[in-house]
Amino acid sequence: MDRVILDFKDSLFRDIYSVRKDGVLVFKTFINGQWIDSGDYLEVHSPIDGSLIALVSKPSLELVHKTIDVMYNKGRWAVRDTPGDRRLDLLERLADLLSHHRDDIVEALVIDSGKTYSQARGEVNASIERLRKAKMDLRRLIGEYIPGDWSQLTLESEGIVRKEPYGIVLAITPFNYPLFDTVNKFTYSFVAGNAVLLKPSSLDPIPVILFVKLLEEAGFPKEAFALLTIKGSEMKEILPDRRIGAISFTGSTETGLEVMRTGGIKKYVLELGGGDPAIVLSDADIEHAAGNIAVGITSYAGQRCDAIKLILVEKPIYEEFKNKLVEELGKYKVGDPRCPAYSVGPLITKYAVDNAMKAIEDAVNKGGKILFGGKRLGDTYMEPTLIELTDKSKLFKTKLFVDEVFAPVALITPIENVDEAIEIANKRRYGLDAAIFGKDINKIRKLIRFLEVGAIYINEYPRHGIGYYPFGGRKDSGIGREGIGYSIEEVTAWKTIVYSYRGRGVWRYLL
């Protein structure tokens, strides 16, 4: 197909970019309440063919610090002093705008992130629904009343425990769901009364830039949001700022650890590395399980924290299941995501494919057998890959088991029983999700009890969706929970107020 270029049709976005003669778009960024062109730019390349598609204005660190100052002194109060029902009205208007201007945002997700049109439309739809579900977050934005008469030390007093916003939330989002993760973090932070600093991935910031234009159009207080289109390495100058009360980060475990080390004492919600195990019991519906697991391996080219990376199958059905899964994987065609014939697009960079190919080679060197795929198809394209490795001692040493490889690659191995499944799954340093396929409720219940993960999906591949069910991990997979009504607890602080009425005749205790 032709060289990749971005071509937006919507007039709303035309004042935030210009077009060079070669078709490259030059975007402004939104900082300190206005759109600016700093003259210093980040390059943005499409994963489809590596073409330079955009330059994004990069604000100076001096301007970023000035923005935080304005946000701390004015912006956070502009949100907090906006009545709750008005905040909901703004989010609803934002949902309407996102729906109305969806076509260009879908195009940005395809060209900038390498998603298929179906995947891009799904992300936009999920973002709209998340905004419309903001009122459900309020179920957790409540406090408590504590009577004082249950302790001799607190007689004739009463307490109120309430929640209030931290003030400024720094939302750091990954490349794989640039729009939805931004919308999600913004929604629960803003509805709780916080101002929000948005730091998108430098790999595909364009969907987030368009979203910020919609924030402005919807009428959100301009001092209460800003777009940090700076390099990740420059964030070390921003993270320690004590005016930032909470950080919501989605990304790799290694980067998450660095965020915590650099940021210091703050509130954190961290959705980190994953790569999930799928356990197939001997009474599973083989066709159903294989179809679901194939989706779990290949969706967005395996670049999901909840992608299936390890498949544990009870021996009585192992051979039959293995063959069926290979058959299912054969249905997925890899290629340019702009073409409807292809269901698996590119990885985000050629380096991601490099890393995946090294992991495949490592598994083969340790005795793994490639059952499907295993080939590179271009700079940023590769076949979905299934590797069989039956020697558990070697399995545990593979890069695919030890690390999270963001690619459509999975290991498969037979197991004797659920006890072995628990042992193998819990050896991984990650604990995001697990999937179980089968019918035996006793086996399923035992797995539910002993698997060290944040969420378990029964007879379905893991998928976090809009966060209707909360998600988040244990161990190296993170801290806190993302999800409607749950994340809001991560961006609000408890405050206790004690009223004393001693000697005023309000209570007359019989002591």
C-alpha cells in the first residue's frame, strides 16, 4: 500500500497542527492553558511502515514547571470548586464530542498505533462508554460516620471520615491503549476533583493530543489539565515535584519501579507487567478454549498486559487441544492494519520485534519446539507464535517465562493436575490475571483460591475492557486497582474530622 500519512478531515483539529509539503503534520502541544509550538519537536513514526508521520511540539522543562505552579495554585481549585454534578456534565459533553469526532481519532489510532480499524473503533467506543460511566465512580466517593461512645477516651465526641482530592494527578499512559488509558485516568481523577497532568507515550501521542483538544472544546477549566509531550527520560525532572499528589502509571514493571524511586513519597496506582497464564482443564470445551486463547495471544499483536503468554493443559486433552490451537492461530493473517484482510498488525517498533525474536530463539535453544509461526515478516511484523516446551526446569529459565515479551508469542506445556498448574503459574514474577477453561467447579475453586493474581477469568480470555470489573496485579504486576468505582480511591485522600462536645449535655452516658 501507499506510504503512510495522516490525513484528518475534521475542521475542529485544524488549528492545532500544520502540514509540511511532504505531508508530515506538525502538532502544537497544550501547556499552561494554551496551545503552543515550541520549535522543539518529538518525531513520531508509524509502526505500519516506519514513515515519519508527525512532529509534536515539546515544551521546555521550565514551562512544564510553570504549568505545575499554575495548576497547583489555580487549576486544582478550579476543579475542586466545580460542583460534582457540573463535573459529570462536562464528562458527558466530552463523551458526546468524542462520539461526534470519532473518525479522525480512529484514523490516528490506526496510523499512529498500528491498530486495525476494528480495534481502533473498539477503543474509541470503550472510551466513550468509560466517560458515560463516570457517575458510577461516585459509589466509592463516600465517607463514614464514627460514633465516639465505643471507647472511654472518645466519649462525647463523634468523627467524620471523608475523602478529598489529592490536588494534582500525574497520569502516565502507555502506547498500547493511548486513548482509552488517557480517558480512564482522566475520568476518575477529574470526577474526584483533581487537576490532571497527561503524559502520553512518545511513540503514539497523537490520539491523546486530539483528546486534549476535545477537553478544551468541552469547557474543562484550562488551568486544570496539561499535556506533557516530553521524552520519558525528562520525567525524572517532574516526578519528584511535591505538588503532584498522586501518580497513575501504566507501563512496564521496570519503568514503574523507576517512577516510584524517582517520585518519592506519593500515592501511586501502578498497572505494570503481565502476560497471563491460561489453564485448560481436561473437561474443557476444546474448541471454545482454543478459540478464546488464540484471541488472547493475537489481539493487538500481543501488545497487551493481559495477553495470554503461558498455556498449561491437563495431559488427557493436551495433544487434541494443542492441534486445535494451532488450527485457530492459522486463521489470523498478519499485515498492514489498514487492509481489512489482516487481523494482526505491526508491533509498535522494530525493536519490539527484535526482542520477540530473541525470546523465541532463547526458548528454542532451551529445548522449545515451534508449533506455529516463529518468523519475522518485516521490520515491525511477525507471525503469531506458539512454542511447546515440556521440560519444566528449562521452561522456568526462558525469557518468555521470566519476562513480559510484548508480542504475539506464547509457551504451551502439559500438566498433570491443578496443583502443578498453580505451582507453575505462581513461579512467574507477574500476577495480573489468569484464565481457566473447564467445568469441574472443585478444580476451578481451588485454582481461584491459590493463584496469586489480581483477576481470574473463567471460560474466557482475560480482557479488562472499560474497567467495569476492577483490574490490577500482585507481585511485579503493580499496586492498586484500575476500574470504575475503584480507581477513585487511589486519587483521593482520607481526612478524619473529630468533633468534641464534652460537657455540653449532648450525650448523657450512664457510666
